[in-house]
Amino acid sequence: GAYYRMLFVRGAATFVPRVEPRFSNPAPPTPLFHLLNHGLPVMSPDLDLSSLVRNDPEGRRFEVNRRTLVDEEILAFERRRIFDRCWIYVGHESEVRNPGDFRTRTLCGRPVIFCRDTKNALRVFLNTCRHRGAMVCRETEGNARNYTCFYHGWSFNRDGELDGIPGERDYPSSFDRREWALKEAPRVESYR
């Protein structure tokens, strides 16, 4: 029978700088783009997690503070603690067969583009313009030569490189396109 390799990313929710390494392998993924934190704050050092859960087996009581279900700070903390440590399924390699094929997904609350680049290699980009944070691909699937941010019209090629900027001559000479390429997932692997 035919076997298809599945694609996974590691550290898909690594969107804010970490204070301590959380991976057992020697090369932990690097932090991604800060805007993808979606405004969720980093966990306050003064938040006492032990005050959120009361577990008293002898008294036959187990209580969870309501705050754990609605607090965005706790949600951000849980996302980092869970998704920074494990592989996240992105999709089947068979879903994107040809150069330029793409599918957009949301992983751990963050928009991504799962695609094939110019050389037909699998890539996973954050579906966010580095300039103003708008989505660069608003379609769910297809084949594209580039992705364009609707905010200012910046365009990115299949390889994630910034390749078009309206009014580029008005930018300072220090402007370097390479610094504004789409961000990639820190680690992408195939599993059979």
C-alpha cells in the first residue's frame, strides 16, 4: 500500500522569548515572531499557580479556581508549557504536492502556511506579514507564486522572501529585505 509521510513542527507555539530552555534535545527551536503572541501577556512571576488548584484527597475535595478557565494570561502560559514541548501535526505531505501548493491552518491559535517552496521542499511559514502583522494568505488552499499582505501590499515569494514593496525607493538605504522575510516554524520534520 501507499504510505504518506506526515509533517510535524516542533515548538509551534514558541512566540515569546523563553527564560529557560524546555527541550531535552541539544538544539532547541528559536523563538518566532513576537506579534504572534496575539497580545497575550507573558506569565507574571507573581502569579501563584498553587492557589489555582486545591487538591485535598483526605478531605475529598478537588477545586479549580474559575480563573483558570477564563484568564488569558493562564491560557498563554499553558500554550507555552504544552506546545513548546511537543510536536504539532501540520498535515500530510500529500496535501501539498507541487511547488507553490499551500494550505493555511491554525496551529495552537497561530495562523500558518503549510506549503511547497520553489524547489518543492516542504515549508511552514507564519501567515503574518512582518511589517504590520496582517495575514499574507487569506485563502485556505491553492497554488501561489507569492503571498501578498493586503495592508501595504508587501509580497513574499514561495520561499518566504520579501520580493515586492510598493514605494521601496522611499525606504531608507539601511532597509534590508532579508530581515523582513516570513518567519518559519523553528523545526519541521516528516514522520513515516
